[in-house]
Amino acid sequence: MQLNDYYQRFGISEEIIRQVMNRALAKGGDYCDLFFQHKITDHIGLEDSDVNRAYSNVDMGVGIRVLKGFQTGFSFTESLNLESMKQAADTAAVIANSPASTSIENMKAHDVANYYPIQKNWETIGVDDKIPYLQRLNEKVFAQDTRIIKSTISFMNQSSYILFVNSDGRITFDEQPMGQISVSCIAEQNGEREQNSHSLSGRYDIDYFTEEKLDYLAKELVDRTVNLFDAQKPPAGELEVILAAGSSGILLHEAIGHGMEADFNRKNISIFSDKINKLVAKDFVSIVDDGTIPQMRGSINVDDEGNDTEKTVMIENGVLRSYLHDRMSSQHYQVKPTGSGRRQSFRHAPLPRMRNTYMLPGPHEYDEIIRSVKKGIIAETFTNGQVNIGGGDFTFYVKSGYMIEDGKIVTPIKDINMIGNGPEVLANITMVGNDLKMAEGGWTCGKDGQSVPVSMGLPTVKVSKITVGGQN
């Protein structure tokens, strides 16, 4: 799609944009931007072998932001007629109170990379095309194990078209696809029931969800679920903890990644506020936030402030090198934006946010890491958790994992809490595997009332001690 296609989609022109911007800057704002979005989301669900829900949601509007120094005026409208946009611009403009002094530069479209090319637009795929995927996945789940008594499946797809224009004259536009299949099941054995869930999600079209992917999803889900029948709780107390490769990266995301977002540091909330260019981990620990991984759920071609996305090295060989910056924080720190300004929709102002956060592979072999543990656990799948951004203290719920004794994996474990501190965990990482794996599920990150799609990853990582809430 070209720029004119986006103008037609939103029923606007450069002249209309200039009129709205002039209103937004009329009270003396230093800068303004307009974020247009048209988002189409489809859901279809299957439960007890029957399709029981199907619906679509269409959302369209524009968010208007005005900056005066480090103050923000923001408004939005769902109506894209000129008068409604001018009224929203008037609301955003009140952050300033002086004669207009900022002029609008010549507008020019900025070329961006494409990290999620697709062959089939989701808008061309009907409900009848999706139902067979749900039915086949349902059959595969029940075929895995006779103990499965219930399966619930949902299929979500989304196309989001965004057009961004600012008073510096920069124009960017992007079509952002998303596809996701989620499945949960309940298994029963001797009157005892266990439940689990799994999903595959990314910036894919329908051809990603092949028969092999459905087979994998069903097997992974059922294996995780029935394994819980043999699981126990580990002893409570401080234990060596191995974070399994893949979705254990949620701990990295929550307990460490949020502390790297520049707004928390600009406001001196984060414990990392005074740690730039200081050693915060062992020299084999490097952590990045990367928006450029092809078709990964958290990848973006361009951020919601019109900045190119990138691979941002936050921790390099143990040294904290960079925060995640949006426009405002980059001006405060006098560095370039990292392409991390993200927003949930046109109804929200952008914030520094993570994209795909992961630790780079280290020098250790998986078997070597397991053998090094005298008594500890492998934390494999996580569900919910809570983090205090300021101090970095966290509590995470571990759905499943394994006990390790004398360098050997012995028994499965389930339903435990891990309690610790992000910066301390970072400092206590003693081994990093060479087996980096990215999470494949539908992770969503919440911050200040906004949710955005993200992903994370981790190689196998050994932490010398974390408090585990098991049984005495």
C-alpha cells in the first residue's frame, strides 16, 4: 500500500492534516503529531467440539498529541471529519498558553523496513476458512490422551493500519497483521483434574498454521497437562533455580525489562536510574530488546511515534548500556529514540515499551548447567506475576517445572511461587546456556492501563538463589 491508499482509507489529505495541526499548535505547543488507526479484529471460538462464538470488531480514529517542553496534551476522536478533528486538536492544544510559534515542516513519507511480509491479508479470510483449523486442532487434542475431557479453542486475527504524521514533516504508515490460535484443555485421572493452556501467535497470515503446527500445539498442550498428575511441590526456601529456555523470559521481561524503560528512569522510579555504563551482571550476560525479528509478535516496522524500530542492546557483557526510549525520554537524555514509543491504540499517548526482549546465548551447555545444580528447580512455564518497578521486587507463579537433585532431573513440580528481586537475580545469574529460544505464545504487556503485544526469550539460565514458596 502507498501513502495515498492510507489517505483514502482515513478520508483525509495533506491539506486536512495541516489544518488540524495548525489548530493543535495554535496555543504555542512545541510539537504535535497525529496517529490515525484502522483496526479490524476477528474472533472465533470452539468449545465442547462446537463453534460457539464468532464476532468482529472494527475500530477507527485519530489520536492528537501536543508537547510543550516535557508536558503532554492529548486527545482523540473516533470521527474523522474535519470539525471533529479540529475540536480534538483544540483539547490537546490547551497544554500550552502562548502565541503560536511552531511551523509545520514540509511533509515527506519515510520508507520503513518490512519485518512481517504476508501473502494473504486477513480481511480476505472468511469464518468458513478458519473453522476447519479449530475442528482439526480439537480432534488432535482429544487424540493425544484418553484422559482429556474438555478442550476450548480460539482463533484471533487482526489487521491494524496506522498512519503517523508529525509537525517535523515525518510521515510513516504500516499494516500490522496478527494471528493467534489458543487452546486449553482439562484432563481427569482418578477423580483429580488438571488444566493447562498454550498458544501460537505472531505477525503471520493463515498459512503459518500448518498441519505440523497444529500437531505440535496439541502435543505440547496435552503433555504439559497430563504431566501435572505426577507433579509435586518442592521444599520451600532459597534454592538454585534454572529458568528454562523460552517463555521463562517472562521473568526477564517483568522483573528487569520494565526497569529499563526510560520514563521510569527519567522520573527516578527505576532501580536502574543511576546504572548507565555500570556493571549489573556477569560479563556473559547480554540483554536486548528487538523490534526487527521477522514475524515475531512484538516486532514492529516503525514505532507509534514514527521512529524506525531497531535491536536495542540494553545490557552488553554485564554493563547497562541503554534504556528504551520514546521521543520525550530521548530528548531528556539527549540520545536518539530506540523505536520504543508504543501505544495500545489511537486513544492513548505513546510510552516507552518493550517489543521482543531476550537474553543473548551464553557459553554454557544445557547438560553442564543441569549437572551444576546440587538442589534446585527448573522453572518451565509461568502464569501471572507482580513486579514493583521501583525496587524490582517480584512474585511469580510457576505453573510447572522439575526438581533437580545432585545434577539430575528427578520429579515434576507444579503450582509454586517464586519471590525475589530483579536486579539481584540479574547479579546472581551464574550460567547462561547457548540454546536461546523465543516464546511462541500470545503474550501481552500491560503498563499504565495500556496493553501491547510483546514477546520474550531466554536461553537456559542458572540463578544461584531465588526464594521458592513450596512446602515445608
